Amino acid sequence: MKSPLFSLFSLCAGVAIFAAACSSDSSSNAENTEISEQTTPSSETNLSSATESPIDEPTSSSADIPAIESSSSNDASGDKGYSSETPNSSAATSSAADISSSGDAVSSSSENASSSSESLYLWHDEFDGDIDSEKWTFEIGTGASGWGNNEWEYYTDRKENAYVQDGILHIRVNKEDFEGSKYTSARMITKGKFSFTYGTVEARIALPVGKGIWPAFWLLGQNIDAVSWPACGEIDIIETVNSENIVYGTNHWANGSEYATYGNNTGNYRDQKFELDVTQFHNYKFTWDEKYIRMFVDDFMYHEILIENNTGDTEEFHKPFFFILNVAVAGNWPGFEVDDAQFPNEMLVDYIRVSK
């Protein structure tokens, strides 16, 4: 989710090397799933600031080079709800509970023996029973400044807003007067319970659409309480807004004292368009290693960013991150026109699986 003003970064010396490295991967989206086979790009790409340019949405470009934007302000008003102020939340905040990719999230050998599927994943949730409190925490309330984006929903931990039925997680948005808000929804996080660095995430998800609707499946750096946003980093695997059948993938981070963001989408990525009905279940995949972050839907790659050797000051993306699932109503990106006829409206999640 976006802050309203950013300054546009331009690419300086070394950009041709960077472009060649990225464009070598662009001939087939399906082939990009094998990250280890890619040519190692140069780490000498330089970035320099340029003239300020207001942008209200994730950048979308068919170019292979991340057109990085930044803001001279370190304000967290665009971070989907994490700011220097502490929002009203039931989330655990102790950094001692952090779990790395090589830590307690991995099942013990005895647990693996009881279920062959357990050994396949670093972490997973099949949503076969009730929402697992050992895996998820609910954030409660309206957050600081509408979760940083002037959103209108009130997040609850009630079954009216989040429940499992027939092996599917439902995050339901309702039109109702509740605690001074006119809409309710749910926001579930794994902060303090599971985080990881590098791996492959696969999820089967169906998204809600409608005027003013903003669902997301995304990650924040586990160290957010210590360094704040955007220095913790943010990875948006899935975002959609309003009634668009377009999926956005975006990275947000701190480029020195600046705020930087880079994103792409299924509407036009490398001169290709992937048409999909986001309300139907699709297989979303996120791959992350020391070199690249990549995002796919049904094997179509819609976002890629080079992070090797902290290119573009991207050191945030080499640290543990945790998951967030939520559906917002209104806000700076979707706007402030809401179709009340759509409610209740739901985001459906069949499973989330993390493997190395």
C-alpha cells in the first residue's frame, strides 16, 4: 500500500549491466521458476536521486529495470498500518519470539514421522480446522490513521469476520456499525510465531472485488518494532483494488534515509498481459533467494526484483519476514467510494505453504 508522495529515483552508471542480467530471464515466464539457473548479474549498479514525482499506486512498467521511487520523508503513512505510533493491536511484540528460517518453525523428526506432508514444508497452514492460534494472531481496531492509509474498516477477531469452513479460510468484510466504524474485517499475522528468510511460498487464494475493496497477502520484516517501517522492509505478494482483475506485486524499503518502492502487475509485465478472474481460486507463488524476489500466478511471472549484494540498498530483503492476510475497505489507493451492495464480501484461502 502506497504513501501519497514519492521522489523518483533514476538509474546511473552500471544500469546496462543490470538490464542485461534481468532481460536474459524474460523470454519465458514459466522458465523463470528456476532461480538457481539464472546468470549472476553485476553488483555494481548505482542509483541516484532525481526530481520528485508524485505517484499514488505501485509502479507498473514493462521495463526489466526496477524504476525505483522514493520519498524524502521516512513517514510510514503508506505501510498498511505500521507507523511510529503503536496501533491498537493484540499482536505479540517481543522480538525474543522471532523465528528464523532455520529455527523452531521446522518440524521435529518425530513430528515428521507422524505426517509425511510435514517434512515437505518449513511452515504451512491447510486450514483444515479452526484458525490455529499457534500460527496466527489477530490485529484489532482501526490502527494509526486508518492503518496508515485512511482505511475505514475495524478489524476484529470474531467469527463474523474470520472463520474456517470446509477447509477454506474466509476473511469476511461486513457492512455494520461497530466501535464507531461502518465496516468490519479481519487482519491475521504470524508475527512472533513464524518468520523466515528465503524460500518458496505457494498459496491458493480467491480474492474479493468491489468498489473500495483492497485485499492483500503480504509480509513485513520481523524487526519492525526495532527499526520501524520502511526500514523493516515490506513484500506485497498479492494486492488488488476495486473491481480490477489485476494482481499487483510490490517491494517497499528504506534506501538510506529515503523511502523506495518497486512494483509490477499482471496487467502489463514485460509487454505481456495475464488475464484472470481474481474472484476464482488461483495458484500464487513467491520465490525468494539471495539474488531475486519473484512472484507468479498460475506460473505467469508478474514481478521480479534483483536484491543480490543489496542492489538498490535492499539489505532489508535478506532478513526474516512474517505473513499478513487482510481485506481493507477504502483508503488512499482504492479511494473513498464504497459500494455497500457488495457486502458481505470475502477473501478465501485454501492453503499457504512455505518450503526451502
